[in-house]
Amino acid sequence: MTREYGTLLLLVGFVVMSAAGMIALSHLVSPTRRTAVKSLPYESGMPPIGGTRERFSVKFYLIAMLFIVFDIETVFMIPWGVAFRQLGLFGLVEMLVFIAILLVGYVYAWKRGAFEWD
């Protein structure tokens, strides 16, 4: 059993050593000159306003999660579009069911006020 996994373990060891070596080499070779300007937080070229420990509303995170969920779900339509002709009527019906489920979830979130910023 060791013979079968020996090559794999050798590869994993090489990858780990290579990654550690690259990190160490970049730390040793790169110039580090700390200045006051480099220590400031950068925010789109504008001076930062307010503290760095500002709290965000839960609505912000809820909208972000809903965006990710609906965005990822729409990515599932790409393979369907590629194989549309091979799937035929069955594939069309399945995609319509999928879109209906997404639409029900979207309407539910909308009715519950998940997209309100107030």
C-alpha cells in the first residue's frame, strides 16, 4: 500500500516545500520600508472616513447572501444552455421547474422585505 501512495506523498511533499520556499524567498528578497503613507488604509484613493471598527447592519449581509445565492443559481443555467439541444423537452421542463423555484424564493424574499435598505 505504501508503494501505491508513495508517488502521491512525494508530490504533496514537493508542493508543500515549494510553497513554503516561495513564501520564505519572497519575504527575504522583498524590500520592506515602512512609511506613514504605506501604513494608512487605502480606500479608492480617498482618505478614510470614520473608524475601522464600524458595524454594518444585518441587512447588508442579508442582501449580500441573497445576491450570492441567486447569482450562483443562475450560473447553473450555463451548462443547460450548452446542452440544450441534447436535453430536448425533458431538459426544458426541468429548467422551467428550476426557474420557478428560484422565482418563488425571490418573491418570498421580496415580500418579506429582504431587499429594503431602511
